[in-house]
Amino acid sequence: MQIDEAKAQALTEKFDPEIRFRPLTPVATWIVSVLLVSLSVFHYYTAGFGLLRESTHRGVHLAFVLSLIFLVFGFNKSAYNRAPKSTWFAPGGVPLFDWVIALALALTVLYIPYIFEELAFKVGNPSTLDVAMGTILMVGLLEGTRRAMGWPLPIIAIVFMAYAMFGQSFPGLLKHAGNTWPQIVNHMYLTSQGVYGVAVGVVATYVFHFVLFGVLATRIGLGQLFLDVASAVAGRYAGGPAKVSVFGSAMFGMLSGSSIANAVTVGSLTIPAMIRVGYPRHFAAAVEAASSTGGQITPPIMGAAAFLMIEFLNIPYRDIALAATFPAFLYFFGMFMQVHFEAKRQNLRGLTEEEMPKLKESFRKRWPTLIPLFVLIGVLVSGRTPYLAAFAGITACIVVGMLNPAQRLRWRDLYDAFEIGAKYALAVGAAAGTVGIVIGVVTLTGVGFKVSFIVIAASQAIAGAAMMVLPDFMANMQTLTLIAALTMTGIVCILMGCGIPTTANYIIMVAVAAPTLVQLGVQPLAAHMFVFYFGILADLTPPVALAAYAAAGMAGSDPFQTGNTAFRLGISKLLVPFVFVFSPSLLLVLKGFTWTDFAITLVGCMIGLVLLSSAFSAYFLTNMQRWERWLFGIASLLFIAPGWQTAVAGLLVAAPATATQLVRWRRPPK
């Protein structure tokens, strides 16, 4: 299985709307290309030789991002279907008003760093020019976000701004005095609580650098090495290509942090192989989609989540990476078992010797590509800043790529990698700015505290009703209240994630929902991990399952059926967050950790996921009857629930079905 990088990039641009640019004339294409590479060079240089002043650094980043968005994303879909033609009203194939808006947004963004010394006198008393500049930026930011990723996130931001202005018209606890438009612009534009807040800061300081590292690491051959290792480890066994997909996407996802990029890159190889050995098309696509979304929860990159958690929780990166390790392992373990049982039920073959890669040959050619990854992780765990670690990793990629004769990195390859890295930054950069508006409304109005009160009151009411129905030995008011709050929070995270990217969803939910969980006794890191996991589920959940739809397009399968199957394969992402909330030892670094609790929780979860996978696949030692599947399903939940008492109950429930499976396995029908 050999990755064709040109084909993978073409597929990514086809299926990922966030990097699908409108056609431009050669001159405009060259201008955009230079701007994209300049953005990458700016971040690479500042990561190694010192960041600029906070407002300046964020301003330069946002100026590049917003200007480029209006050059590469059209106003509507028809802009992507027209042949590029340069005229006086559309230079380079870009309408003249888009050029004007791009320049205007760059000026409004850089206005804040320009007047930085005067900000102390302007905050709370903005001038007419300040309000005008802020208005242009906020309107342009919403439109840029709409162009890059659609309506959902801008609509959410508009609703929040309407709440900030007309709070006096809202009922009950949500009511507040309201704010004038200059007051809103003052908070969003002139302070660090809005557009220039933590969301843009994290993208400009951390996320961009690690995306660029992932692109370069893949370009020098590290992704191919991971895929070869996965093929050698799992390819020869039943349903081998699907197991390669799980292993390969787990390792490849550590580099990309992008579900769609992972799905099309690894999926271009594994999906045809899965179909070839006998997997249904929708199942093959679902395996790749579910595996690819796991990259966002897998250290060391984890998309943007790890670096956002550093900012929000003020804890070292190594603690976040450690905490994420075993939940990620359980996710891929649960998916691997479902793939295994499905292969056994359908009696599917593995890869033949001719289809297997030559691992020794691959290591001989590509072992130097591991050096940048070790450099990156080494600098991170040493306690130095993440952006310095990314600088070291990127530099190591460049050096290894230039010196490795087996897969030489040419200057053109380096230029392309810097261009692609910046492409991935545009949509997430606009989303970060728009999320800053949402967070600004939360801090301006205090709505987060009001939402927390409402959720806790509703959870207590639900728990009280459940107490009246459940037996005394099963009922615990505090536990039931927390379960109700977690369930409501999870549902909201999934619904929010259906329209906005994971990073934006995470930031909003951290501001609105995570404080509720903390008030109910959940440790902050566990609360943050919970909302993050549920936000990622939207990549698998119809109707907006982008990773599943991309994989379905490659497999030629029904997108909705693929999304439903991918959700089933990724079911552990739904269950594991509840586990580490109630048993924090699974996260290793939280208060109250004990090896005993950790072992009981981990082993119980693994047994439970095996039973649940069997129930879903209708196969354990042999084909399962319906009553056996029901017993295994109930027993799986008892094993997954923390505590040895529930594990014992699960053992008793699963025993009859296990016994009948053993009998039929030892005495197969003639």
C-alpha cells in the first residue's frame, strides 16, 4: 500500500469543503500561493525566534487568514463552477469587491496592534472610528466564516450578539440589562475577551505549527512508514485491510489531526482493499471514517484540543497527553474488535504475501523519518513551549527530508508543504475569530453561569423523578443528577458539532457547559475531555458527518448508511467519556488516582467493549442468536460501568450466552 500524495491531496480538496478553493487565473493563483507560504514562514520563524507582542502576533495571523478567505472562497457555489477569467471587475477571477473587502479586513485587524499604546484609554470609551473599524471586522469575519464553512457558526454568533443587545427582552434567568452596539464592539474588538481572545491566540500560537508539522512529516514519508507498520502487524489476519485501517489511521491521525485528510489519505488505499476482500462498501467506508476521527483524540497532536486545554486549564502538555492516552486506546480497541468479529462472521481473508509491504525494506528507507517525531515529543515532554517543540519538529523534518536519499524533499516539495499547511489554517482561523465573538458575549453577559444554573436544576428534577421509580439500592441523587447533566451536555455537543468544526465546538462548550460539570464535582480536565469527545462524534453522526461522507464518496456507498455504521463502530467514543468522569483514574493524572482503580476500570472497559462488539456483529466464538446478543449487550454496559461490583454482575449476565457459545463452538453443526 503506497500513498500517492498528489492523489491524496486532490481527494482531500474534493471532499473537504474547508480547502476547496474557487478557480483563479495563473497570476491570482501565484499571489494566493505566495501569501499562503508567507503565512507559514511567518509562523515558522516566530515559533523559533520569538513570538511578537500578543496583539500583533494575533493580528498578523488574522489579517492573513481573513484576506485570503475572500480571495479563495466564493460568495456562493456558482463561483466554484465558473472558469477563471480576469476582467476589470474581477481581476484574477476574483470579484473586485472581494479584493476591496480583503484589504479592508487586513486594515481593520491590524488597526488594533497599530493603536496598542492607546488601547488603555480607548477601552470603555471607543471613538466613532473604533466602532466603525470594529463593525467592519465583525461583519467581515462572519461572512468569511460563512464562506469557509457554511452558515451554522455565523448564525450561532449572530444569535449570541442579539442576546447581548436585547437581553432585557429575554425571560426568567436569561434576562439582563442589554448592551448598545458600541458597547458590544468595545468588548469584542478593543479587548482580549472577543475576536482577539484565546481562540485566535491558540490557533496562531500552537495549532498552525502542528498542522504544518503533520504536513511535512507526511511529505517526508512518516505516514507511509506508519501504514507499512500497520499492514505488517495486522494485515495478514482475517479482514486484514480493515485492521490496517484502524492501526494506520490511529498512527497517521497523530500527524494530521484532520478527520477528512486522514480519511482520504489512508482511505485511498484501505477502502479499495477492504472492498476487495469482501467487506460491504458502506462498512469499508465507515471503518475508515471512524478510524480517521480517532486522530483528533490521539496524542501527540490531538487536533487543537491539547493546546486549547493548556490555555484553559494552565496544566503542562505532558499531563494532557498522558490523560488522553488510554481513552484513545479504548476507542481504537473497541473499533478493532468490531472489525475483527465482522471479519470472522463473514469469513473474510487477510492480505496475501504479495499485498503485504516489505517492512524491513520500508524501515531501511524511512527510519530517519521517525527522528522529527521523537524530537517533537522530546521537546514537549521536557516542559518547553509547544510552539518551540513544533519549530524543532518542523526543522527536523526539513533536515531529514533534505538528507534522506530514499525519499528526498525537494525545494518545491517544501514550498508545497508550507502552502498546504496554510490552507488548513484558513477555515479554522476564521472559526476561531467567530468563536471569540461567542465567548465575548458569554463574558459580557454572564450567560454561562445562568446556563449552568438551568442545567443543574433540570438535572436535579430528572434525578428526582428517577429516584421515585428506581429501587433504593440503585438510586443515588448525586449520581443520577450528574448522569442527567452529562447526557444533556453530550447531546448539545453533538448537535453543535453537526454544524461547526470540533475546535470551535470545544471552545464554546468549555465556556457554556464545562463549568456546569465542574460545579457537579467533575474534575476540570475530565470535564474538558468529555465535551471534546462528544464534539468529535458529530464527524460520524448524520446529518453532517463530514468524515463519513468523504469516505462514502470514495467507496461509492450511501452516505447516510455509512454515517450510521461509522457511529456504531465509534460507539466507544460515546461510552468512554462517561467512564473517565466517574472513574478519573483512567486519565492517570487526576486527583484520586490509584493503580487499583485504573486496572479495574481499564480491564472492565476492555471486556465490556469485546462483549459490545460481539453483540453488534452477531458473532463471538460462532454466530450469535438474538437472546445471546441482548445478554452480551447488557453485560457489556455493566462491565464498562466503573466498579468491581458491576463487573461481577456483568459476568453473571454474560455467563449463559458465553456457555452456549462455547458449546456450539466445540460442537459445530454438521
